[in-house]
Amino acid sequence: MNYFRSHILIETDEASVQQGAKDIMAALKQELAKHKLDKEINVLETGSLGFFERGVCLAVYPDNVVYGDVTLNDIPQLVEEHFLKGRPLSRLMLEKAEKKNIPLEYAKRIVLENSGNIDPEKITDYLGVGGYLGWEKALTEMKPADIVQAVKDSGLRGRGGAGFPAGLKWSFTAPIEGVQKYVVINADEGEPGTFKDRLIMEGDPHKLLEGTMIAAYAVGATKAFIYIRGEYKLCIARLQNAIDQAYEYGLLGKDIFGSGFDLEIEIEIGAGAYICGEETALIESMEGNRGIPRNKPPYPGQEGVWQKPTIVNNVETIANVPAIITKGSDWYQKIGTPECPGTKVYTILGDVAVPGLCEVDMGTSLRTIINTYGGGMKKGSRFKAALVGGAAGIFLGDSMLDVKMDFHNLAEYKAVLGSGAILVLNDAVNIVDVLESVIRFFRHESCGKCVPCRNGNEQLYRSIKKIKAGLASEDELDKMILLADAMYKTSFCALGQ
Ligand SMILES: Cc1cc2nc3c(=O)[nH]c(=O)nc-3n(C[C@H](O)[C@H](O)[C@H](O)COP(=O)(O)O)c2cc1C
Ligand code: SF4
């Protein structure tokens, strides 16, 4: 076995590959070999490092330095400065954790702890950082009911938008006996500006698999599916690779760890309709039907895929589970807020200096997220509002900057965490333009099943166009509010609501 003094993780997500990441990686390996450093410095692929708009990025460990906008021409100088002379190349440097003054209590990660630190394509890397210990513990030391109780006690709430307690959801399905049960991981992630689940899967696919395995055992499901949007090609490839490795290592299949428990995991590829992220439309789509929501009740936990009890959970929700099992629900409960323990992964976009991804304690304020993780507002711009929770979210202004953001506190202001996307807007942005784009999205994505949403979004869109064209009177706003209220009260599913 070779021990390397440094690891360089280069992002090879689709955007980076288009910008030459593979060629840059090959050139880097060649340059290191030229200086006989290839046995000391390991070059690995990873998913996006989360620094969007910064071209191809690579991270150097254990130095904890991230370089951005790297091109082929930079490689010789980068190798010479950083690896031969031992001084980071400051002109390309994006981040050094200490330099950014990220407070240590905020630098805690659960879901993303391995992302960017291990090779997501090697199960041995995951095992090397304690991966699959939760699965082993669950199967060999715990009864399914103990796991459901542990997840309940942890206070973990669903990260797919609604914040429903995960353990409670599992507790409805677990006792059902004598039927095939399923677990479905919702990796559809269609909300504009949201890419947290993508980066969780790209950076650490085994963590999602481990959480899925534990969830399946807890509710007695012998088959699990990961429903993933078709555009997420790198995620699909990495997850399939991880599933194949898990079978090879006996972590999936028949009589796992001699426990008598069998489990299969399969990937289902979605075709890109936003509504297919809604759990019952997702189930319809899995069954080969058009993706439109079903009546609830019965909830999927009672009647889901092929009318069998089915647990549907978001990627981030499930990625929290291995740590809850290995470290315990007491440990988990102490992170975040009493009502919403744990961390939250956000995507930060718009007029911030460093758009990207962060994982912070639940309850972290919008101000901290923007200033500490987004690097503050872009130079010369002032904060006007942030659209928090994705397109289906709410605009939060100045007065909300210090609110502790979790499902519970935001509900007091009729706001939501939603998909975890934060779009930061400067004071030059016209909110009407933003609203037009949001309504255009929902008009396009309405599945058409019910009139309030199908026709309501069309009418809202016409009104906003009229306002933009300067052809509307104040009555138009009253009409829009009335219509929106009717849509909220009468639409069939949460998209129209
Ligand atoms: C229009 C619409 C789109 C949705 N898209 C997603 C999605 O992409 N991913 C997701 O996890 N949940 C999505 N949801 C929420 C799911 O219906 C469901 O609540 C969630 O997958 C449950 O997982 P959780 O309990 O772990 O949050 C969507 C809901 C609606 C109404
Ligand atoms: S609210 Fe919209 S998306 Fe939901 S069922 Fe009705 S038409 Fe379809």
C-alpha cells in the first residue's frame, strides 16, 4: 500500500468536465510524474467542490487549500509553487478554512463530512473513514424497532421540504407485516437553484447507500430504489459504482452479515419533470405512468409503489442516518436547535461573493450564511432580499436576517426551508423580474391535473407580464392576491398551493 503525503481532489462534475477538468487532471498527473512526485501526491476525482462560477476547482489535502479557475497553463506553476517550493499559489487560491475565519462550531459537517476528502469511487476510502460501521451496528446489534426509536429520538426531520419527522414516518410502516415493503430515496431535485443532493451523491455516494440500507432494515423493506433525475449523470454513475462495490463486499444481497436480512438497491432514472419530486407523482412515474400526484391518504407509507407500503425520504435526510446510528441520538440532538436538531445543507446563489454549498447547524441565521459561507455580498452590491427555499420559497428581507433558520422558527413567519436554496438579491434587482421567472417556472411545471394550478399559474403569469409592460393598475395586484389565495386553498398538491 502506498501512503501519499498529499491528495489533490479535482472536481469532475459535468460543468467542470466541460471546462476541461479531465485534461487538467491528466496534465497534473503528468507534471507530478515529471518531478517524480507521483508516488507522493495522489490525484483523485471528486464531485463539484461547491464553488460555482469559479471554473475548474481542485482541493489539496491535508493543506486544506482550494484553487479555482484552474487552466491547463497553470499546471506547471501550480506544481512548482505548491508542491516543490511548498508555498500555495495565491493567485488561484479560493479558500483556506482558517483564512476565511469559519468558526469551528460551524465547520462541523455530518452529511458532507467526507465530500472532498475521500475518493467517492472507492469503497475502501469510505470504509477507511468509518463507513458502513452504522450498517454493521444496525444489523448485528440492533432490532429494527430500536433503529426507528433512535431516529425518532434524534429528532431528524425530512430535508425534502416539509420537515416531517423521519422516525415517525418510519414508525407507521415498520409494524406492517406480511407484505413486500419498499424504501425510495427521492433524488429528483428539480427545484431551481438547488443542487445539494447532487453534491451529496457525487461526493459521498456510499453515505447515501449506508443510510438507505439502515432505513430499509428499520422498516423491513427488502428492496430500495434511488429515484434520480436523468440529468445527474455523474451521480448516477457514482451511485451505480457504489452499489456494485457494496454487493461485492457483501453489504448488499442475501443474508447480509449472516443476519438473515436480504436487501437489493436499484437506481430509477427520472425524466426531468419537477412534479415527479412530489412523492406520489414520483411513485406514479416509477410505475411507468405519467407523473401526476395521487390522492393522500392513503400515504405512501401505507400504499406506495405498486400499492405496497413505501417509505419516501430525501437524500439529505437519509445521509444523516449513519451518524445517528454510530454516534447516537443524544449526540445528534445536541446539534442545531431543540425543535430541529442536526445540520442543514444550503446552496447559496446570486449576488454573494462565493456562491456554492455549505452545511451549517440548524438555526444558523441567514446573515451568517451569507457573510460567512457566501463570502458576503458581491463587491459594491447591497442586500435587498433572499429567496429562501427555492422557487417555491419565500422572499426574506432585512428584518429576517437574524432569524434562526429552522423549520420551526421560519414557520412563525410563514417562511420555509424548502429545498435549501438561498438566492441572494441585491438592491438593483427588480423583484417583479424575479417573480416573473418564478411564475414562468410553475406555469411550465404544473402537471395540469387540477384547474386552480393549471389555469391559475397561467393567469398569474399574464398579470405579471401586464405589470412588467406597465399596463396594469393596482387592481391587478388585488386580483393576483385573490387568485393566489384560491390556488393555495384549492390546488390538489403543494405545487399549486
Ligand atoms: C412539486 C414538488 C416537488 C418536490 N420535489 C422534491 C424533490 O425534488 N426532492 C425531495 O426530496 N422532495 C421533494 N418534494 C417533497 C416530497 O413530496 C416528499 O415530501 C419528500 O421526498 C419526503 O422526504 P423527507 O421526509 O425526507 O423530506 C417535492 C414536493 C412537491 C410538492
Ligand atoms: S396543484 Fe398543479 S401540479 Fe399539483 S396536481 Fe394540481 S395541476 Fe398538478
